[in-house]
Amino acid sequence: MSEPGGRTFHERLMKVDRRLVYLFVLLALTVPLLSDFGMHPARMETAQMAFDTVEGLPAGDGKMAWLAMDWGPSTRAENEPQTQVVMEHLMRRRIPFCTFSITYQAEPFMNSLPEKVAADLNRENEAQGVAYRYEYGKDWCNIGYRPAATLFVRGLAKTKDVAGYIGVDARGTPVREIPCMSPVRTVRDFSLLAEFTGLVGAFQIWVQFFQTEDYVPKFIHGCTSITIPEAFIYLDSKQIQGLFEGVAGAAYYSKLIKGDRFDPVGHPDLATKFMMSLSLAHLVILGLIVVGNVGLWLQARAAKAKRGEGGRP
Amino acid sequence: MTDAWTFYTVFLGGVSTLAIYSFLYRENPFYRAFEHLYIGIATGLGMVTLLERWLWPKLLKPVLNVGAETYATPPQLVAQGADLTSAMPYNRWLLLYLVPVIFGLGYYTITSARYNWIARVVISFTLGYGGGLAFKGFFAEFIPQVVSSFKPLVVPNSLADSLNHVVFTATLVCVMTYFFFSFEHDKPGIRQASTSGRWLLMISFGAFFGATIMARMSLLIERLQFFIEQWFPNFQRLAGP
């Protein structure tokens, strides 16, 4: 069926400017961000496992969680919400944690993210008349970036004196003098390892070396969407006890932490907003795939008809 | 000062993002310039962070005995005016740190025709310990996965688990068959398993590709949120109330 200009519908369809496709996707991503509307995230078994793992940790036993923030600006979109919800969960449960990274690009986030979570929780406590205040040194400490990842992690797992091994935190304070770190002697004093990354090989370093012959801490992992299929191998072999499947995992985890306070309609949090955008963009992409395939099918049918091998004359 | 600093950093962040995304329209000098800028900044940041966070506090500061009193004295005692400098004598054994430093610097002799044998010693050492770590790491990572791949095909009282295990085992066998290149895949049974393995691989590649799209979208969302919550409000603040 020819149209004005001599080009058929399927020819026009197959020659849509790719920039138009970008524009559609851009609009689909932007609209949910501009609105304060969110939806309840879908249940994710893997995020539930991560939540149960953190929820199952004993609080007040002098043990800490080790948060490996092996991410930077390039994967911040997915790893930041994951890290943020785990920090919030640990703080709410009063389980101290330390932040650490094998990539230097995480430096600013290791400082700002726990500060932000603590400020939010402190505001919440004030509103509810709770006297407890979350503070650096008491609830968390920032070890900072260390080079030579494999050697450092292996040494950390083997040392009998974690404070001496680490030396000073990111602020230059001797780790021995940081209250939440003072009970820590060996890797056994870390009840949880939570690792968030989009870097190739970073996660494997922790799987391989953050353990001793007779002790492996509980391990949850936040990965970027690209590595989700690969991460399932480690979940299946029980090398990790929970998984964040990209930002979707963070959104569901956020719902689990907040419980009745979770209000995606009106007050969506960071992860929920991201999920709304992502969902709409996926629908647009699916639509475009269908349109593209219809175009291909029409083109093939037209070519077949032209050859006179079948179809309508 | 702080406001101006915030304005310019956020402004530059937005301009940089637009420059990189301008590639979607077409290749252009604006994109190319910011691409090089990004590489330069990333390299420079890495060097400075390494120096500031590691080499200086962990190596140079103790070895050179710079600021030893603040490094070793508990802050509360310093606050009380205690001078424990004399109580912390310089530890001469710290000079041993220089041995691996000098050894590592030997790598830079690689550009010298006369002394590049020193670099080869350093490289040999690196390969040696790298190989040892990889060997240990391989077993720690893969043995649990191999063990977990032996699954019971029938799980009592759980049809779903049984089905999962059957699918898992069939997939494992088919994909491994596809990667056996020691014999022709023309025998009955082998051929079907190999073909199935290829199809199953295609399905997994599809899953990877879908996940990749999701990841790329997430990155774009983060940038869009930056524009909505920081970049545009930045100009509103500049315009005033």
C-alpha cells in the first residue's frame, strides 16, 4: 500500500530515525520522575532472602556488618539505592557497619550516603520523640578505599588484629579508637558481608577470599542488572544468601523495611521512583520491538508478493 | 563561596552529561572533548586518591615520621594537651617498607634496554603471586558451584523443586555437550543434546541482553533525576526567589 511520497507504510516503519526512538524512551523515563506517583514493587524472592538474612542477624552482640561499596558514578543508579536500603535496615536494627571499597570512585559516596541515611533516621526519631541519634563512630565507620584489592581482602580475612591491619579510617582516625570497631578482632566479628558492585571481578574477590577455613560470614550481593543472570549461580550454590536484582531488588527491599510506612503513591522513595521510570521505559521498548517486528513482517510479505511466490498479487 | 562552588559543580555536571549524551544525535567535537576530559579526570582522581588515602598515611607518613604524635596518640589525650611525642619513639623497622617499594619501582626499568631484566624479575614475582592467588580463588569460588550442580531429580513432596532440578540438570548436560569439541556431534542423542544446548545458550544470551538494557536504562534514569532535582533547580536558585 503506497502512501504519498511513493513509500509504503512498512518502508516508512523500517526507516524511522533512531533519534525518534531515543526520544520516546526519554519521555517514558522522564514522566514518572516528574510525577510523585509510584506503584508497589513486585515481590522479589531474592530481595526477600537478603532482607531475611539481615533481619536474622543478632543485634547488640558486638559484631559488625562489612559493606563493600565497590561502585562509582558509572553504576551509581543501581548500586546506590541497594546500598542505601541495606544501610537503613542495619541502622534501624542498630547493627554497626563499616563501609569500604576496592575502587577509588566510591570515596565520596562512602562518606555521604551513610550521613544521608543517618540524617533521615534522626529526623524520623525526632518526629517520633525517640532520643537515639545515629552518629559516625557509634553506628558506622568509613574505612575508605584501599588498593590491591585481592591482597587486601585476603589479608583482612586472615588477620588476628583487624584494627591494626586497617590502621586508620578515611578521616585519619586510628580504627582502634572508633567505638563500633573496638570489639572487632578477626573476620569472625563480621556477621555480614554486603557487597554492591557493577565492576567485573570485584564480587568474585569477596567470594574467593573473605573467608577462613572454618568461617564464612553471611553474604548478600547487590549487582547491576547486567550481571543478574550470572549472580544466580552464586545464589543457587548458596555462596550468597540474598541478592538485589538491580534497582528492582532495592525497591522491594525498601518496601520490606518500611512496612506499613511504605507509601509509593504520594511519597515514593528513590528506588520506587526509579522502578516506575524503568517499568514505563520497558513497556515502550516492548512496544517498539513489536512495531519493528510488524514492519519486518510486512516487508517480508511485500517482498514475497513482489516475487510472485505467494501472498496477494 | 559554597553556593557558588555548588552552582558551578552542578552546572558542570549537567553540561558534561549533555556532552556525553550528544553522541546519540551524532558524533561531534563537544562529545569528543568531554570524553577525553572524563578519562583525564578519572586517571588523575585515581592517582590522587591512591596517594592521599594509601601511600601518604600508610607508607610515607610513618616512614618519614611526619605527624607521628597525631597518628599514634589517642585524640582525647591530645585534646587534654598531652604531649606523648617522646613516648612514641620512631620505629626504625618501618624503613623495611622501602624494600617492596624499591622492588616495585623496578618495574619502570622496562623502558631501559640495559636494565629491563629488573622489570622482568618484578613481573615474574607478580605472575607468581597472581597465579597462586588465582589457584586458591578458583577452588574457593567454583568447588561449591560444582557441588551444588549435583541435584536430586526427585524432591519428595515438591513438584516445583523436582521440575526445577530436572530443567537445571537437562540444561547443564545439553550446554556441556555443545561445548564438547573432541568428537563430531552427529550421533543420535548427542546431536539433539548439542542443538538443544545451543538453543538454551541463545535463551540465556537473550536474558543477558534484556538485563543489559535494564541496566542502561537505570543509568539514564539516574542522570535524568540529577537534571530534575539538581540541575534545573540550580538555575532557579540563581534567579532568586
